[in-house]
Amino acid sequence: MARKSRTAVLKRQREAKKAEKAAMKREKRLLRAEDDSGGQVATNDDLTGYGFDEAEEAPEKPEAPPSHGR
């Protein structure tokens, strides 16, 4: 039986690691696609830490522009 060179073994290890990494990325992408939350959601504590108050959570209605009587 032929003896395997060190470089061939290392090359196979690199290829296996690369294939494993690609498989993990595919799996993560599938999990994100199945996730119904739509991404990360900030908690109330997170919002408070960012400087948002509970009163600021509801968006305000924009004021109507002044009419010029036309």
C-alpha cells in the first residue's frame, strides 16, 4: 500500500473543514428562513438602554400642513 504524503492529508483535512463550514452556513440560513420573528427584537430593557422611553414607543401622528386658503 502506498504511503500518503503529509501535504495530501492536510489538503483533505482543509477540504473537509471547508465543506463542513459550508454545510453549517446552509443550515443556519435555513433556520433563519424558518424563523417567524423576522430577526432580532429589542426588549423593553434594551430600548431603555438606548434612550427610548415607554411614551416614545407609539409613533406620533404627523401634524397637518397649514392651509393657505387656496
